[in-house]
Amino acid sequence: QVQLVGSGGGLVQAGGSLRLSCVASGSIFGINRMGWYRQAPGKQRELVAAITSGGRTNYADSVKGRFTISRDNAKNTVFLQMNSLKPEDTAVYSCNALGPYGIDYWGQGTQVTVSS
């Protein structure tokens, strides 16, 4: 089992920044990828950014150039630095880990609200 604890959400004005953190614990050996998803009211959950164990990253087109995902392997932590936030970034952000055999693990969501 893998446990994920996400934090760092909040309320920010448009143009501001937030940094989300996700700490993994438990059977973390074999995690292939970690990332952040988000879901806004009335919309489907979407991948925001992900980073593989080898450091390869990918981003949703809507956040490219504004968000940066990184990881601290020593602390089993993944960060999502969000800059130039827009009202349309408002959503519940959830940390995800892809483990062996394709098992998905999820942390609790954290609310990000961007006011205009």
C-alpha cells in the first residue's frame, strides 16, 4: 500500500502562485510515476502534471509554461509549483501515484481557488 498526503492548496488572486506538496509513504518502492490531477465542478478529472521515476515530466497544455512539477526523492515528495494562476485553474487537486501492476493510489484532494 502507498499512502499519499497532499497539501498546499488555498485561495489566491489571479496572477498569484501556490505550491502543492505530496508526500508518499508505505510501499513506495516501485512507484513509476507521480502526478497531480484536478477536477473542477461539473468537469471531468484531468491530469495536470506528472513526473516519472526517471524524472520525465508531462503537462496539460493549459498549464504549460506556468506550472512546474518536481520531486525530492530523499523526502519521497512531489511538488507542483503553480504560477500565473488563472480563475480557470480553480479545482480540487489530487495527488496520484502509479505503482506496480498499474495500481493507482490517491491522496486526499486539496482545494485551489483562484479569484479574478
